[in-house]
Amino acid sequence: MTTAIQIAYLIASILFITGIKLLSKTKDARRGNMLSAIGMLIAIVATLLTINVISMLEIAICILIGGAIGLFYATKVAMTKIPEMVALFNGFGGLASFAVALSDYFLKSGSSLESLDAVNLTSIILSVLIGGVTFTGSMIAFLKLDGKISGQPITFSGQHLINLILLIAFVAASVLVFIDPSNLLFIGILIAISLILGILTVIPIGGADMPVVISLLNSYSGMAACATGFILNNNVLIVAGSLVGASGIILTQIMCKAMNRSLTNVLLGGFGQTVAAGGQDGPAIVVKEIGVEETAMLFDSASSVLVVPGYGMAVAQAQHVIRELMEQCEKRNIDFRFAIHPVAGRMPGHMNVLLAEANISYDKLIEMESINDDFPNTDLVFVVGANDVVNPAARTNPQSPIYGMPILNADKARTVIVSKRSMGKGYAGIENELFGYPNCLMLFGDAKQTITKVVGEMKEMS
Amino acid sequence: MTVSALLILIYVLVLASYLGFELISKVPPTLHTPLMSGSNAISGITIVGALIACNELGYASLAKWLGMFALVLATINVVGGYAVTDRMLKMFKKK
């Protein structure tokens, strides 16, 4: 019986790995996700075989409640809100591991203290720490993304010192748990510190750094599952947990590289605050405005167009009208593609999902490294709701806080049109030199409304 | 737990992490959002731990209630994670 269950766990692990492997090709990705889900089902069924029949009723109820909530959320969530959903689910994953670890602790400390050996206690402590930090940290990330609390970095003096003191206190309390495992006070201190640490570590980080934060919390939720695997002596938890942990770390690295910042720099937080104050002293940039009709004419006469989407496109929900714009251009045999910066949006790959939702073929979406040499040969670049990722100051101005960040070379195109609500600054709080360039024209107004009008003009022309 | 049992778990951890790094670095940026929501689903593997924790008999113990709480959360992750990932991947089309 136990051998059969171990074999089932092995099969589940293989299916998880194969599922991730299939994600390397867009056409196989959906099948990969299915395989991974089948692996999960096998793991669940195998575990259920070990469960006492008397417990089945409450288990069925819990699964029904969780399944209904999960399915409802997954079907209803808008594609622009996926970052919020991922943040929330990171938190649920962390909290589940946290609860399982505590459950195991109470079970063992209540009955047989001798089974709480050093490995067990260490795993429980780690699981509580990682799970707790993941939970509250993710909730803060969720509230920031959702706009329930300010996306601005919230900082106060002595913040890092407090975090350090809390960590030291955590280690001290862990030692006390080792000395007296049955003392509930010590475990209570561990719980409280881990929950507070999660809040304090995410609160100073600004809204546009959220791609890094949710990638990192994603990784933590995997590590929490790993720690739970050590508690329960269970390989499938460790395999699945490590896959998630690795995935989160890789995405975190990619995001940091794309912003030319170190992970430490992101985590210390407060980016953009001091800069915003200094940035206003520079000479005001004189911009040239363009209207809807001229924009339509420029599109009409171009032979190649590159669109640079940013978070503003998601906010304005402009992806569907951009597809209409693409259709108008393709009717005229204009080469129409998208240039995607790795940190555009609020999570890795956010733009790709939104454009896929608008039914735009994924081979039209080109990554930064592959597209950057094409800008000089492009007639028209259309920047929609992106700002810092096209700021040439990153290449030219060593004083700029974003200097050295890899950007899309939109400024090198013959003409650039920027669709923007107002002259507000980007996340970094600095002026965008591009807007003052002679080849740059500003199309002010809500992206969805103005682009709809441009499309209307183009329809009349043909 | 014996040292040899612990070593096996560490073996699994190290090898699975390496494999994860190799495989995930090959995932194209286009699929990074589905990768993350898919990871949410996979991190729901804690459901296995939650089920084991629910196996405790009677409703008097805190251990049991924590297990049931974890079970609801992990099921949300598993079901919601796979469903939303599938919904997204369905939209990725090449024309």
C-alpha cells in the first residue's frame, strides 16, 4: 500500500516536471498545464487512500469550498487583474504551508514530544517563517496592486533596523523552542514575528517594483511547500516546491536585470521618492502635440509600425482597440508588430497575456533584445502607456536614476507617437527626454478613446 | 528522522531545484504570466500535507482545524491556479 502511494507520488513528480518542460514552447504549453494538473490529481487521490474514512466528510466539504472559490475566481478574473490574483494565490500557498506546519506542531507537541526531533522542529520553524512572510507580504502586495493601499513606497526611519531586530528575535525564539518545544508562548512569538516581517518587508516597495516582489513571493511560496515536505518526510512536496521556488527566483533575476537594479536595491525600497524631488529642477521639456486625424494619416502613410505597450495600456483597457488598429494597418499591408519590454506591466509577461486576450497572434510580440535593432528602420513607433522603458536618459544621462537600464530604442525610429493621459511622470518620477525629441509627437487623452477615434478616421480613409 | 532519510530529502531538493532552474530558464518571456499562475497551482501541492493533517480524528484538536483551513486554501490554489492558467494559454494563438 505505501509503496503504491510512493509510486503515485513519483508519477506526479514526473508529470509536474514534464508539464514545466512543455511550457518552453507556446504551442505545447496548454498540454503541459493539463499534465501538471493530472499529476496533482494523482497526488491527491493517492493521499486520500491513506486517509481514514471517518474524516472523508469534512475533507470533501473543504475541497468543495476551496474548489468552488478557486474555480469562480479563475473564471471571473479580468486579464488586467492577473497580477492581483497571482499575489493573492502566493499568499494562500504560504498560509496553507504555515497552517500545515502548525498543525503538525500541535499534533506532536500534544501527544508524543519525542517525535519532535531536531529536523522536525527546524522544518516547522522554517515553514512558519517562510509561510508567514509569504502570506502577509503577499497580502500587502495584493492591496498595493489593487489600489486599496497606496502604491507609493511607505518608508519610515529605522525601518531596516526594526527588521533586523525582528530577525534576531526570531532566531532567539527558535532557540527557546528547541529548548522547550511544548511552550506555546515561544511558538506564538515565532508566528507573530513572521507575520509582522512579511508586512514590513513589502510595505516600503513601490508599485512598479511589484513584478519583482510577486516573483520573489512566488518563489517563497514554493520554498514554504518544500519546508512542509521536510516536516512530513514527503518527496512530492519537495519536488513541486523546488520547481516553484526555482521559477520564482529566475523570474526575479530577469526582472531585476531588466531594471538594472540589484535585488537588495529593490527590497530596501523607497525607489523614486528622493528622485522625484530632484527631477523637477531640470529644464522643462517642450513637447509637440498631435491630433487624432494627423495620427491616422501618419499610420496610413507608414510602411512599418512598432507598438510599445506599457502599464497604461492595461489601465485604459486599450488592448482591444489596438487590435482594431492593427487590422486597419494590415489591410494597408503595413508591417505591424509589438515591442515588449520585460518589465512592462505589473508582472512578468503581463503585456503578452493582455494582447493574447485581444486575439493578437503571439508571433507579433517581439522581445526587447530581438527588436531593438529594428527601431532605426521603423517608420512609426506608437508608445501606449509606457514611459520609463523608452526614456533615452537610460542610455545618455549618467545622472539619471534609470541610467544603465536596458530600454527599447523607440527614439531611433523616424517618428514616435506617444499616447498618454497627461504630462505626468513615469514611475521613476523623472522627465522623459524622449517627449522633447524632434521626432516625438504627443497624443494626449485616454488611450482607449483616442485610439478608437484614430481607428474611426482610418476606416473613413479607406 | 534518521540522517539517511534526511539526506534523501536533501538529494531530492537539490536535484529538483537544479532541474527547475534548467527547465524554467527555457520558458519564453511570452509565457511568464502563465508560468507564475501555474506555479501558484503547483505550490498548492501543500494540499497533500493538508489532507494528512485532516486525518486526525475528532474535532477537538487545533491540529485538525488547521489542517482543514490549509485544505481549503490549498484547494483554491490548485483549482484556481490550473483553471486560470488554462484560460490564459487558450488565448495564445498564432495566426
